[in-house]
Amino acid sequence: MLYVKCGGQSFEFERKVLAKHCQLCKGPPAIVSLSTQKLKLCQSCFERILEKRVLEGVKTFKMFKKHHRIGLCLSGGKDSASLAHLLKKIFPDTQFLGIYIDLGIGYYSDQARRAVEAICERLSIPLYVYDLREKDGISVDDFLFTNFRDKICSVCGTIKRHLFSKVARELGLNVLATGHHLDDLVSTYLQLFLAGDFESIKRLAPYSPPLFEGQAVKVKPLYQIPEIELYYYAVLNDLPLESCGCPHGEITPIKRTKNLLEELSKENRNIKFQLLSVFLNKFIPLLRENQKEDSGFLPCLKCGEPTVSPNRICGFCRRKELVERIEERKLELTPEEWDTIPAEEKANNWVIFDLRDKDSFEKGALTGARNLPIESLDNFERYLKVFKSYRNKNILLYCYTGRLSYRMTLFLCKHGFRAFNLRNPEKVLSN
């Protein structure tokens, strides 16, 4: 199975026999190998090791108690799906609630939502969905029309942190559990350390107490599990996952740090665990020796959630206001809207690209369309030179279903083009 993350990182796992017998139980064939040890294991032994790490982490940090109501922050990806599956298996009598934030990302959020619904149904976990467009009138895609257009991942993180915390408070949850794993935690520690942001390091731990009265405790039960092993776990258990990475996936500084850690791991398999131990057991306790009791957090004047902003308007509310000031936030045209544009305007101000293969293009295309066959959802940069001469034009894109052309639309908008996706292109192409 091939799994593609945001930013293009991919994982692949094939179920095949690695050794005649598991090296732990000496029984069934080994089909998976631990990333930090030269151990080839059967599925049962592999899963027991992951379960042991989760149970150990929960007990060490006293993350939650049996009577607590725990919100699971779900995204549709491998990490949160594995989180739900592991916690439900280890703590079958604990009350869990799945939470999904629908960010309104075209051709992606719906797919991720279906994966979340499937995992919750499979595990008999109730699900609460917060629809950003429905509740707040905005979507993550809208930020392409702001100065955050090349920092969408940052905006997305701000929105999700805010809304998960808000939902947990409104639903009376005691604890919020996220799918952050070993790679996430260590790479973030390193990035913050290099930036000199020791205050954030102090607050980033597997167990984070409330910053403000009424907030839920935030926990990371997977903090001792490497990312690749969570992927193996998800595949071995056939967990429902969204089938592609977010179209806004960026190569952020954190992702670059993760790549650096992967290179270091080739020389030292345990480098991630060693760094985790240094930060959790030595560096963070040292930082907390002089920690002030006053956290500096005050309620946002607009939404009531905690903020350290001097003007007491939290990051979410500031970003929401920014988008609301933009009247036109259109990224797609329906066939009906396209038909209302005068032919003269289409000829003078528009350029059309058909992203389907040549055979499909020749069988029928929009009048005036140019064929630009694109087979992959990545490496869009190589096509930029094709569009350079059309920077002053409106660009209409379409493909078979709209999914690929929408991604290209987002990509071009990030680079300052006026691009639009044709929604439901089959309505036009079938005529």
C-alpha cells in the first residue's frame, strides 16, 4: 500500500514474509520490522509492542482516568486513525468522542471526513463534526486570497488548535488526545530549539495542562511511536484512510527537520528516542525551574478562547476577520457560470487548459482549450513555465472529475495567478 502525506512524503508497505518465524514469539512468520531495532515480528507481537508503549505513556503522565470523557482529534490520516484504534483496544471501557474539523478544502475534506466516519463507525465511537464553512463562513482555501497564501499549513494549524480546544470546552470534555507521534514531537522540539523559542518547548509535552480555566487537558498518547510504525499499524489493521495528501501540503521547516532526523537515523537507529529523552527528562525540567506561575493567557475579546496577543484578539479571530474582508473568494466555476461569460470576453481574457490525456482531449474538449496532460498530483512546479505568459489572463482548468484540476488551481493561485477550476466538467464534456 502506498500512502502519500501532505508535502509529498510517501510511505509504502507490502505484506510479505520477512522471516520464517517471529523473532520474539518464535511462532508465526515475521511480516513487519521495528524501525529502531533489528527485530522482525509477526503482527501480534508488533501490535503488542505499540500497545505497551501507549499504555506506558498514558500511565507515566497520568493522561486520563477511566471516568474521563476524551475527545479524539481525527483527521482521516494514518496517525489519528491508529490513535483511535489503539486507545479503543487498550481502554475499551473509556468514553471516547471523535472530533473532525471540516476545513472546507475542496475535493479533500469530504474524502477525509468519510475516512473519519468509517473509523468511528468501525470502533463504535460517536463523532462530532465541526464544519468551518457552515459555522464560520470561511474555509482554508479562502486564505489563498490573503497574504497567507504561501503559509496555508500555518493557518490550518492555528484554526485546528483553536477549534479543537473550543469544541472540547463546549462539549464538556476532560481530555483532548491527538495523534502526534515520536517524529512530530522530536522535530518540533528541535525546530523550536533552533529558533530559541524555549517558552513553547516548556509547554510542549505528552501531557499539557489547561492554559485557561475550562480548557481540556491535551495529551499525545503516541509520543513514543515512530511515524513509520504507525503507518505499518494502520495498514496491518486495514484502517480506513484518506487516499491522498492535502492539496495545500507544503515543505515546512518542521518537515525539513523531519528529513534531517531521517538522515541521522540511518547512522543511529535510536536518535529520535535519545533526543526525546534529553528534552523530556533534562531540558524541559531545567526550563521549568524558573517558570512563572502567570502564563500570560487572557480570554479573547471576540470568542473567549485563551490568547497571549497584546490586543486580546486570538489568532483564529484575526485570520477570520482577514478573510471576511475579501468579498470575492471564488476558485471554481460551474458549467452554468462559464456559459454566461460572453464569447468575446472568453476569447480576450481567458485561457483554457484541459488536463486530461490526449485521447480524451481529442474526443471532445471545450472550445479553445489547450491540452496539458498531467498524470500526477505532485511536481506541479515543472508546469509553471507553461503558465508564465498568461499571468494577466484568467485561467480555466478542468480534468475528468475536477480533483486534479482543482489542485492545479490552488497551486497557481499560490503563485499569484487568477485561476479557476471547472466544477462538474462532465456536464459540459458530455454534450
